[in-house]
Amino acid sequence: MGPIVECVPNFSEGRRAWVLEDIADAARSVPGITFLGYETDEDHNRCVMTFIGTPGAIQEAAYRTCYRASQLIDMTIHKGEHPRMGAADVIPFVPVRDVTMEACVALAAEVGRRIGEELRIPVYLYGEAARDERRRDLAWVRKGEFEGLRDAIGCDPDRNPDFGPAKIHPTAGATAVGARFFLVAFNVNLKTPDLRVAKSIAKKIRTSSGGLPCVKALGMELHARGMTQVSMNLTDYRVTSPVKVLEEIRHLAAEAGVEVVGSEIIGFVPAEAMIRAAAESLQAEGFHANQVIENRLEHS
Amino acid sequence: MGPIVECVPNFSEGRRAWVLEDIADAARSVPGITFLGYETDEDHNRCVMTFIGTPGAIQEAAYRTCYRASQLIDMTIHKGEHPRMGAADVIPFVPVRDVTMEACVALAAEVGRRIGEELRIPVYLYGEAARDERRRDLAWVRKGEFEGLRDAIGCDPDRNPDFGPAKIHPTAGATAVGARFFLVAFNVNLKTPDLRVAKSIAKKIRTSSGGLPCVKALGMELHARGMTQVSMNLTDYRVTSPVKVLEEIRHLAAEAGVEVVGSEIIGFVPAEAMIRAAAESLQAEGFHANQVIENRLEHS
């Protein structure tokens, strides 16, 4: 089938549609890229684009979007609620199929090097691609945002970029380039309007309060349906799968006398996550991904 | 992603390895074919091959295997326990991805026509490709086997082939060409050595005794593990899924005071079957196959 990587760059523009279309076209122009769409937030004045392709294509497309963003977005006049430090603010590479995390880390380093050297934008490697343990955390990389980094870079050695000049780009700022695993957005709906139940379950299952590994969770209201929801990001479905999470929430909900009425998978999910979920819930002994007939295709 | 069809031809040869390799090579020689393997049975003196590919490639590969089989297998000296009427005995086309049953029926007709006209082998369209309701049933098409059909063809109008001469091929016999849905071989293991429990559950769930639709089921012993098994073929996982079947068996086993210890998926399964199973067991509301990121690939 061949390797597929996802790129989910974030740009500091959420209002000027023509700018976003121009940046999107920069990705679409690369052969081997499937452009999946983008979501904008006007208050954040920010946009998240999603595209997939072969490692070679994704590298070129990511670079081109950063290049166009650096020409079209001026950070000195950018305002928005979301923390940001550059025109192309964050560029993560995500393994989807037949590609390792190491390969995505290498992609991040190569794209980061090009952005630094050719566009003269300081680049920080983050997430799995970080070369400094502290830089794994994007919030740490981005602290002070564009304005704070402009002052700190070149003075504070902690803020030395991995690539490019130790000097902020006057309009395009700085860019974080990295690698991470696929995020699965998974929500479980509870048949109760009582938000406390959802919040209590969210707290029990999320990693940050000692719950399951690789789970971020919040309790939310679903006003229109008179229900509540445990809204989650699963940061590694191989470690904690949606099946495991659902089972755990079912158990906790039952203890609270509440029924689970269903779930939602938001946005995209890799086929592998669904195939694993099926094998897990069927308790299919010895099941191997190479039993999936399409996984055997040499030509597709 | 593009359409993918599976072909699972059965040949009346299960002993001479060089013959099988020669026939397999005929399929492998077609660009766009992924040859997945074959299984032989010496007692049946029969072989089942599996290959997948684009509709154009699968059509050519199926024809070439039939051609080689007709040159290498002599039905006048063939002996084996399994019912059979031709060198290439049965050639089914199975939709795997992005292809309709109608397209597979059309493939069967086109390949059948070529086999009939070019190889002068009488061809019967069966299964979904049948043009006579009775010919949907392969057993009906094959009754009397090679020897019986040799006498009946040309006399009994019910045995007139859909393509080719109304006269048996002297050595290659006759061939059934058809289309069917993907078979999922799915077994559920019971924590009891009592075969009666497995047999009773199999009887309750199989279609032929008024159980679930599209389910064939038998009770089997798993001697080595001291357990028993409900061994099934799901003939349309869209109608009755493995999730549904497992739930039903769990329920029936509980009534008998027996525990379900796991399941097995034997051989190949389409990604779609696993993706549907995951969505079903997660009760994922509104889930659509286009959320599976690989399904969006324009280039792969």
C-alpha cells in the first residue's frame, strides 16, 4: 500500500478566506497530496489544515504552505485569543500507515531545516521530534508568544532555535515543527443532564489525574439532547483504545446509576484504529493486520 | 483508492504441486494482481487460490488460470472426494472495495463468455451472476458432477450452458463462473468440552434452522484446548455482523451457563467489515466510512 503521513499545520489566520485558500493551494499543488480540508476560528484568528500523502509529497507540501504563510501573514498585526508565535505556527507530522514515528521525526527535521535555512525563520523541533526534553511540550516552546519570543531569542540560550537564525523573522515570527501520534477525538454520551457525573467520570479516566494513559478528557453538556458527554482525545489509541475507554466509562457510569447511550468519533481516524478496535471488541485471538485483505495489496 | 475485486477459483488438482504453481503463475503474470496464496486438499484433490486486483486485471487473471488448468488437468482421470465438474471447477468474483455486486456480475459474464467461446468449455453462471434462479445454487449447477454432466449436457435443456458449446470439454469438463459476497470465517470459542452446547447454539443461530440471516454455523470440538467452538461462515457481514453474532452467542452461552472465551477470524477479511464492526461495538453514532482517513486518499 505504501507509506502515508498526515500533516496538520496551524496558521495564524482565521479571517481572510483568500489567504487561507492561497495557503491551501500551496499544499494542493504538490502531486501525491490529498487535501482533506481546514477549520478556521475567527476568535482565535487561526486555521488548522489537514492533508495526507507520501512522505516525500508531505514534506514538500508542508514547506510550501509555510512559505506562502510567511508571505501573507504579518505577525506584528496579528491578534487572536489562541497562543501563537508564527505565521505558520505549528507543523506536526503524524504517521498514518506503513510509516514509523522515527520517519516522521526525520521529516520534521528536514522540513524544519529548510524553513530555517531557506525562509530564515527560526524553527523549534517539538513533540517526538524535540532534541531538548523540555521542547517536547509545545506550550514551553511557545511561551511569551510572538512578542515575548522576539525579545528573548538571541538573549536566552533556552530559546535558541534548532534551525535558522537566532533572531525572530520580522513578520513570520517562528515556527514549531514536530511529530506526534494520531489523535482520535472520541466522545461518550451519558443519559443524564447532570454535568457533575460527566465531569467526575472525565476526571477518573484522564491521564493527568491518574486515570488511563494517553487520555485527555472533559465533561461537557449536550444541551439540545438534555444529556452530557465525556469528550476525549486519545493521544495513542495503541496504548488506550476507544474500546477500553468505553468499557471503563460504562463501568463508572453504571456505578453512578447512569446509562451510556452511545459514542461519537469526531473527524478522521486511521483504518488501523478501527481494525484494532474491532479485533479487541470481538476478542479475536491471534488476529493480525495482514488478515485485512486490502493490507495485502501490492498495487492499489 | 480504486476498485478491488477478489477471485477465489477452485481447481480440480490438489496433489501435483508443479501444476498448481503453473496455474498460480498464470495469475501472478498479470500486472495489477496481488496473489494471496492457495490451499490444497489431497483427499479432495482440489485447490482454492485467492488473488485480488483491479477489475480489469482480475478478469484477465481468472481467464488465464482457467486456460492453464484446462491444459494441465484431465477430468477423465481425476478422483477426489469433493464434488467437481471441471478442471477450473468454480470461479467466483467477490467485491472487496469500491466496487458493486453488479460490476462483479458483469465481470463473471465477461470471463464466462471468453472461457466458453475461446476455450470451448461450457460455462454456467451461478450465485449472484445466475440468469436462471435455480443456478444461483452451485450444488444444483454441479449435480451429477463431471461424469453426469457429460451425459446430460446437450440432452437435458436444464443443463444448457450460458456460454460455450452444449457439449462437455473432453478433458477440462465444465466451469461455473459467478459472483458472491465476501465470506467471513468467524469462530466463537466456548469454555466447555460439551459438544452438545456448541451444536445447540450453532443450530439456534444458523439461517437454515431459523436463526440469524446470512449465517452458516456448526458446533466443533477443540480437542487440544478441551473446549468447543461455534464455527461460522458469515455470508454477508452487512446483514449479520460478527459483533451481532458474538452478542447472540454470548447470550445463548450464558443461558447454558457457559462462558465465551474469545473468537477467531480465519483467513482474510475486508477492512470494511472490521471498520463496521468497530463502529457497531463502539455504538458510534453517525459514523461514516469517509472518516477513515485512508478512504480519502486520492493517490496511494
